[in-house]
Amino acid sequence: VNRNSTLNADTVWSDCCAVRTQAPLVHSLTNLVVMAFNANTLLAAGASPIMAHAVEEVADLARLSGAVVVNIGTLDAHWVPAMQLALDTARAAGKPSVLDPVGAGASAYRNQVLADLITRRPTLVRGNASEILSLAGHSANTKGVDSTDPVELALAAAQSLAQRYGCVVCVSGPEDHVLAPDGRHAVLRNGHPLMTRVTGVGCSASALVGAFAAVQPDPWRACVSAMAYWGVVGEIAAQRIGPDGGTGRYASTLLDVASTLSATALQQTLRVEVVA
Amino acid sequence: VNRNSTLNADTVWSDCCAVRTQAPLVHSLTNLVVMAFNANTLLAAGASPIMAHAVEEVADLARLSGAVVVNIGTLDAHWVPAMQLALDTARAAGKPSVLDPVGAGASAYRNQVLADLITRRPTLVRGNASEILSLAGHSANTKGVDSTDPVELALAAAQSLAQRYGCVVCVSGPEDHVLAPDGRHAVLRNGHPLMTRVTGVGCSASALVGAFAAVQPDPWRACVSAMAYWGVVGEIAAQRIGPDGGTGRYASTLLDVASTLSATALQQTLRVEVVA
Amino acid sequence: VNRNSTLNADTVWSDCCAVRTQAPLVHSLTNLVVMAFNANTLLAAGASPIMAHAVEEVADLARLSGAVVVNIGTLDAHWVPAMQLALDTARAAGKPSVLDPVGAGASAYRNQVLADLITRRPTLVRGNASEILSLAGHSANTKGVDSTDPVELALAAAQSLAQRYGCVVCVSGPEDHVLAPDGRHAVLRNGHPLMTRVTGVGCSASALVGAFAAVQPDPWRACVSAMAYWGVVGEIAAQRIGPDGGTGRYASTLLDVASTLSATALQQTLRVEVVA
């Protein structure tokens, strides 16, 4: 186990700069609600989004891309074969992939599709506590797409998923936890409650994880850097709009901060801890 | 007939607070253009959006939700069975449902699908004058998705729909009319012409009607409160950006006002009248 | 050949006013990522968007509309017959149509669908240099949806396409080139690099080309006016947010400027040249 306890603003900033410099192509099969916001988040970070879901072309595009992101938010049987093929192609081509199990546990069909997708061994999984619990086979208290379980309860489930499938697992919430199959565990303490009041903010975190994994070969560090970047962006955006700010200006300000973040601002705001 | 002539800022505010407190899950099968804005409007009001259209899971999600909203804006034969099942499930489970007949009259196919959906007896229907006229079987002067008939002409059609199908019908326009099957009729005189220049503002009204109906058992009152809230928000947002403001800032400001509206601002702006 | 070397701010403004006055209905079959932004751009310009893709109704809607726009960004086999029918119906009804070959060259399937769509003779084609090169059958250096070929290399390909299919071809980039089958060639030197960092800005240009072609019978002039309008809007929006502005505020400001542009601002900013 290569325990890297030196994750800090320098490593995060270095990965941010790699995204901006390399502008990786991120191929997303994501949900219909968040597509535009996710694409704008990727562009703000310096990555290059491509969204395509036709089974006739996803293998071509996955091979062309730096990473594949699959998000089942608006699940459609017509898209499932393309999601499977995109994950399989990424794996075969040695490209990182991310699975966002939106709404896991909310319907039997969703659970059935996820049970298949996880066996295709995405490099990374990012979800809230309920989703990670459900995906790991625990009974979760799911209310639609919002989590009602405390993050802590999901950590054992995340560790179990990470070990069973060899993937990095991120449990996001008021604190974000990033667990590696080898036991590494980072905790991030940034963000702001307003992030839950704009649609697509969580899904954009998953998209960013893909972008960072495309440029940083250690997927655990890539995930920590992506979540650190987005949490810091969310926190600074909330400060910038002030206590009376509304959610419209907050959504716009997230992209403003994401597209102009400096090393200094990151340094002053980041709270990351490697706990194992 | 329980004629409640006391609808006013207090009843509207009480329903707004119930949405914020109870955060009802609103399950929408809506059009591809407005999904993000509708989700953000629901979040701004304090509700919790879930958008899912797979026929394999809509019954599960409708039962989990506080209300179902069906909007045919980007109609797709692949989605129709899911729309039918969602409305039927909501009815069987005693959950309120809303039908937004976007573009009724614009194509033969749209009319045919609507003729089926309305027989599934949604609790509420919200459309512009042309759409309501078309849905009621009158010839309407439809230009795509915009209304070219004055609201007044549609009132008889709305009353006829309300009585035939036992649903609350809202005809929106410069004035919004809300008619109940028992003859109750409220008129709302808020809003701003800029609301017609941002995509999804009308569809978001329907989404909000679903959220309010999830927490307010009288669907007529729920519809009046939702339309009152959104009309007041639209009016205050226009004041806030001023006469030189453009539509980009207006869209963002709608969400700002929606997410921060106070009882006082509502009280000072609301113009509602129960005319029958 | 009717060489009109007098394209200038007056002709552009006249076409802008025609869009605002006539509010043409623009029927788009466009990609899932950009639908909302495209609709808002059309509304800001004064046009009336309708997005519908069901094969059962696209012919009805194409006949009802002033122009048809087909954009293959999120290509789906389920949509292709509707795209074909919409283009065919527009042609048969004498309505202008626009093809945006997003991501041409990125997959074999995309190329195969485009090879069919171009034979349906859209009135106008708008793409970046790589897309135009690919569509013309040249080998292009495509990186997903971003162009990596200089615009200049694509001009011969554009001229070849224009002559072979009798369509106006726009190659967009740092400079936009608009070529007619009869050899007319305009160059536009407006815009700003930030336009590439907001999703849907290019696709919105294609949507605007449709709106302008619906009111201006010369498709070459319509395309020049639409690209001029959008380039000027993009440039003024960048000035307004200043050098420290981010992409969230830029997206919103694009719509603000688009919805409030004056003849004077257009006159002071426009750089258009008819080179042939």
C-alpha cells in the first residue's frame, strides 16, 4: 500500500492545472436534467465534455476520450446497453470510468441495472450515503434522489464496495469521504448547504472526478482532488453571494468560481485530511 | 360546495411554508428543454424533484412521491406508456397529479395522446388559453407552444373540462384563472411579460402546482397558491432587474427570488381574487 | 450571381428587427445538452422555439414552422427518422432548414448518419472546421466536439460542400466564414474565446441561423446576419463581465445582451467583410 499522506493544496492544485492544460475529453452518459450544467462545469474546470449515448457510437467515443462517466439519474432501458458498452470499452482500453448511482434504492429496476453496471468494474463510484448503502446491498433509507442516512453509516458499505469491486468509492455529503481498495481514506470538509439546492451539483462532482482521473493516474488522488476542487468552489461561491443570496445566482457563481479559481484561494479554503 | 373566499396572502404563505417544511418529492415526466429549470424551481421552492421516465420504474417512483407531473412538451411515443402508468399509479395511490398539455393542437399526434391522458383523470391541468381550448375539443389558434387566444375565450372550455373530468383547471396568461369542478374560480393578477421570454417558466408553474398539491389537500387552493407564489416571484424578479434587464439575468433572478421570498414581499405584491 | 457587397450593420439590424417583429417559429431537433440554452437564445432574439422530435408529429410541426434546425450532438437512432422527415418536409414545403453536424468525424455512426442527412439538402450547414472537413469527406483532426483544424483549411471543403449540395455553408471559429453556392463569401471577425467555454453557444448559432433564415429569403445573407448578431453579442458580453469574469456570468450575460441589443451597439461592434 502506497499511503500518500501528503495530499494537500499543492497536490490538488497540480491536478487542477493538469486538467486545464490537458483539457481531457470526458465522455458522459448522464441524466437529462443535469447535462447542460455538467458540461458547463467540465468546461469551467478546463476539460472538454462530450455527451453521447447511442450504442452505435459509444465504443468509438469512449476510446477517443480520457474518461467515461455513467450516471443513471434518468434511467432508460434504451440507454442501458450503451452504458454497459461504454464501461466495458473504457475498461478494455485502460481508460478510467466513473459510476454515479443516482437514486439507487428508489426502484427495483434501478437496483437491477446498478447490480449489472457495478460488475463492469468502474474505476470510481461516487454517490450519497443512501446510494452507496443501497449499491452495497444494505437496506438504505432512500427518499428519491436525496440521502437521508448520515454519511458515517455508509462508510462500511463503501469500504466493502471498494474491496469487492476494486474501485475507489466516494461518499459525498456534508463531509466527503474517499476510500481506496487498499484502505486509503481521505476526508474533505468543504462545500456549503446551497450545493444541495441547485440541480446537478452532485452529478457535476462525478463528472469532475472523471476529468481529474483522465489526467491523474492514481484514481484515489484524482477523486480527492476533484472533490476538493468542487467543495472549495462551492464554499467560495456561497461566500461570494452572501447570506441573502439565492439559488439562481449561486448556480451561476459556482461556474464563475470554477472557471477562475486561483492557487491562493484554493490554499486558503481547502480542508482535507488523510485519515488512513 | 365549500366556497373558500378567504384565499389571500396568509393562505398562500401557509402553503409556501408547508412546501418548505415538508419538502415533498415531486415526480416529473417532463420535457427535455425545461428539466433543469423545473428542477431548480422546485428546489428553490423547497420541494425535492425527481425526474424519471422509464416505464419499468415510474410506478415505484410515483408511489414514493408526493405528486406526479406529466408534461408533453417533447412528446415521445417511447415515453407515453410511462406517462399513462404514472398518472394511473398516482390516481390509484391517492396522490395528486398534474397534466401540462404543452402544444396541444399543434399536431394530430399530440392531440391523440392528450385525448388519452386526460381520461386518466389528472387532479389538475394547467395550460395557456390555446392549449386548454384544444384539450377541450374546441378549435384553437395554436402557434407552436405559444398561445394566441385571449385567456377569456378559454374560460368556458376550462369550465367544461373541469366538470367533465373532475379536475381543477388553470388557464395561465396575463391573468391566471383557476377553476374547480364545483364552480370555484380564482383570478390571479401577478407576473410579468418577461416570464414568456425564458423557456420553462410556464412548465415550472405546473411543476410547482404539483409541489403545492402534495402538501395542500384542496387541489384548487393548492393551484391558486402555486400560481400566486410563481406570479409574485416573476413580478418581483422583473422589478429587481429593472427596465434595462435582460433575459439571462431574469432567469437567474427568478430562482433567487423563489428561494428567498418572504411573507412580507408576498403580502405586498399578491393580487388574488375569488370571483366565484 | 447577385453579389451583394453591401452587407453591413444596416442589413444585419434590419434582419434582427424582422426576427423580433415576426417572431418566427423555429422547430429544432437538437441535442439534449443545449436545448434549454438554445431555446433561451431564440427567445432572446425574439424568435419562438419549438423542440419536438417524435416522428409521428415532426412533419406537422415543420409545416407549421418558419424554419427547421437539425443538430446531431446527442445522436440517437430513435431520432434519425424524425430528423430525415423534418428535413424532407421543410424542403417540400419550401421552408429553410439548417444542419449542424456536431462531432462529425468522431465516430463511424455519426459519419454514416450525416452522409444521409446532407443528401436531404438542408438550406444551410454550420459547423467548425473539423466538422466541415469531415462532412466534405476530407480527413479531419477531430477531438470530440472541438475543432483542432484552423478554419482556413476548411474553406475549400466548405466551398465543395456548398457547390455539391447547393447549400450555404458556415465555418465558424475565431473568424466565421459564410459561403454561398454561387461563390459569395463573407468573413465575420467578432466573438470572444469565452464563447467556447459555455456549452451550446455554437449550437445556438445554428438555431439563430434558422430564425434569421425564416425571415430573410436570401439564406446567405440570413446566415451572415445571424452570425453577426451572435458574434457581436458574444463580444459585448465579454466586455461587460470584464477580464475577471467567469463562465457562469458570461452565459447569463450572453442572453442579457442578446435580448437588449441596440442598433448603435451593433453598429459600433460589427466587423463584417464580403470577400467574394
